[in-house]
Amino acid sequence: MNCIIIIEMGTAAVRVFAFDLSGNLISSSKGHYPTFHEQPDHSEQDPEQMFITMLYILKNLLIEEIYPKKYIVTCICFGSSMHSLLAVDKDGIPLGNAITWADNRGKKEAAELKQSNLGEEIYKATGTPIHPMSSLIKIAWMKNHEPEKFSLARKFMPIKTYIIQQLTGACVIDYSIASATGLMNIHNLSWDQAALEFAGITPAELPDLHPVFYSGVTLKKEYQRVLKLLPTVKILIGSSDGCLATLGAGVWDNGMATITIEDSGAFRIIGDKIIEDPKQQIFNYLLTEKHIITGGPTSNGGVIFNWFTKQFGDFQKAFDVDQSMEMLIEEAAGAEVGSGGLIFLPFLHGERAPIWNPNSRGCYFGINIRHERKHFIRATIEGILYEMYSIGRTLEKHRHIKSLSINGSFASIPFCTQIIADIFNKPVCTLSYGDSIGKGAFLLSATEMGIYPSLEEASKTVTIHQTYLPNVQNHQVYAEYFKVFESLITKVANEFDIISDLQERYSQ
């Protein structure tokens, strides 16, 4: 029996899945790695620790679950989070940690570029909003602030490229991940000259560009031996987590959109055309040349509730965050819709869409003497989902959306799913499997292998598990509170900048 292995390099963890060729999940496993915030606005991860964790989880899954069941691995496909950046020297050795999507150190470079004509030109060419998340800004920051490291760097790459390079020796990047760097021209599928000049690099310092179906790399012999894999196993470079999640959600109808909330989150639609946005509030990323994923990301998804849980949750077992979260959600259900007038701005990581302000900060507004812990818990959840609604409203200026599909561990909690339906006033469906990124990577692999004739046909195999219908009365309450949420962001925008400057000044 043959199977397909999916390796998903997420923000907080690596997930490895094994599917049979009919799309049934055989087994899965997960391994965590830390993120370091050693300075304000900095967010980094150790690439070698990530690689070792991935290798350990993959090997254990194969030895404990796959080989005992007599499965033969025919294909390995990769997915990963976007916007990471790693500089390596002439020998391919990392020059420090990888910088993650949540890093805001380049906010001054981003602000200056965004206000220029060049910034508008680069946004139109690349489809990536000008923001510190992008590789474009990260490299420019390194050039300005770490010139020695910049001069030693021979390649700049995302973490997925580094993982694949360690396994195969090839320095490659797919169009999907590349289209989120702010460095690739999504119209001609090449590195954009204007963006390269701003960053101060050449195409030779970036990985080789390939479609998501590219399989022209081979596993090194030492890893064939260690992992007990055949030399014929196909290595598929795959796509980004956002594009795979959209494919795995089966969102191909023009009236549908998908919401993903893991650590971060995003609201996405798919189409065959790039959507032009003069306000530069949305992204356009490529799944393939003919399949454009348009949407907006939030930096403040499940990671915010994870933070709240660690700070204010009850732990019956040491470090059992998941159980503590369940207890908090159960408590939040006892608070009224709208949290008794308590509103939470969830911007602990700054924010991307739709405000694209790395200086934005978190805030509880409207606290009164009657508020209890249950109100703060519910307000935290509602604030995360208000922000997702804000992104959705931006996308609805460009396309009418009738229904939503949700995925991701946070979004798929029934309590949260119902709130999403109520806030958006739209039906929301959940899927029959937990991880749409893994499922999307399987569908991509199966299409490349000829099991499905096209991605469209592959997406039709996605099945709905449950549909949540909106409560109109709850929606009316949320609509009123959302007006306050939206107004607050505008009114305290200046204070966001002031407090950010103060933090930098007194954190030295």
C-alpha cells in the first residue's frame, strides 16, 4: 500500500501527516519549537532546532505508524507558514536565527517605502502589502542595521527552503511562498527588479523559483538511509500554509470564503484574477499561475488566546495549556453576547490587515465594576473575531460572499464558530477533518500524481462536517459593538505610535 507524507512547518510546531492515496488520514504527529522575543518587535526561531524537530517527528511517525502497517511512502510534500527569512553564508550555514512573520523590527523601513511611489509600484508588482512581515523589508532592515551580517549572507531564504535544502541539497522556492516575500513579480513569475534594488540584493542571492508541483529534487542518501525511504520517493516542494488551507477547505465557488485561525489567521477567497486594491489592504498570492488567493492576514489569532490562557488560566496539570483553554471557553459561555460592554483590541503583535500598523497595541476598553473574569475571557475571543470580521468586510468590497468555511484549531472550536456565524451573519461550515493545510497538501500531491485531473476536481472531494447558522439577534448586538471596536482603532492610532516609541526608548 502506498501513502503520501505531508510536512507542515507551522509557526509554533511542525505537523507531519500520512494519507493513503484515497485521502484517508493514516496517522499524524506534531512537535513544538519555541519562538524568541529577545527585543521589542523581534520574533525569531532557531532553524536547526526546527529541522531537528521535524526530522525527529517524521522518523518516529514512519517507524511507529507507517512501516508497521506495511505502507510505502511514494511522495513527500511540504507546506509552511509564510514570511520567514533566514540568511545563510557561502557554506549554507545560518547566520543567526530565522525571522518570523510576527517580527516588526523593519517598521521604519516599511513606513518610508509605503509612503513612496516606489512602494506603490512594488505592491502592484508583487501583490504583497508593504509591511515588516515581508522578506523585502526584513532584508532591507538587515542591510541598514546589520551590515556585517548582510555582507556575509550568500542566500536569503524562507524556513521551508532551508528545510528542503538540508534534506536534498537544492535551494528552491515555490511560487506560492515566493509570492508572499514582496520580492517576486506575480505577473511575470520572476524576482522583481525594483524590489531587489530596494533590498540591495540580486536574484543569485535568492532561491530558484519553481511551480508548486515541482518535484525535481532528490532526498540525500543519508536521509534515505536514516528514514528508510526508497530512492524513488518523490519530493514535492509544495506551497504555503495559506494557499493550502484554501485548497483544503474546498473554497472554489465565487460566493465562498475561508477563515483560518491558528496562531495567526487569515480571511481568503480564490479566483483567476488579481484583485487591484488602491488602499493596499489585501494580498494577492499564487497557488498556481491560474489560481490567485486574495485576502488579508491577522497577526493576532489563536496565539492571543494562548497568551491569555498562560497569564490568567487555571492549570490543573502543569503546562497543560489545551485543558486550561477548554476551561476558559466553558467559562466564557456564561457571559452575555458582547461581554457586557467590554471590548478587546487584540493587537499584541501589532497588526497586518486591514490597518497594516505594526505599532498597534492591545487594549481592554469599557471595563466597569461589574465585569468578571468570564467577561474578559469572552471579550478576548470576541476581539480576535471582530478583527477577522474587519478583514472580511474589506474583502467584501471586492466580492460578494454568501458563506464561510472555517479551519484551524482556534476557529474550529464550536463556541468560536458560532460567534463567527453571528458576527458575520452568514452560515459557517466546518470540515470533516481537523487540518485543512495538511488536506490541501494531500490534494496538491494527489493532483500532481494524476489521482485527480485538476485542483478543481480535487477540491470537490472536500466534505462539510457541520454548518452553523447565524443568530440574527446576536448579530445585531455584535454589529453595534463592532462599530465601537472599529472606531477605537482610528481614535487611538496616534497613541499606538507614541506608546511604541516610548517602549523602544525605555527598553534599551
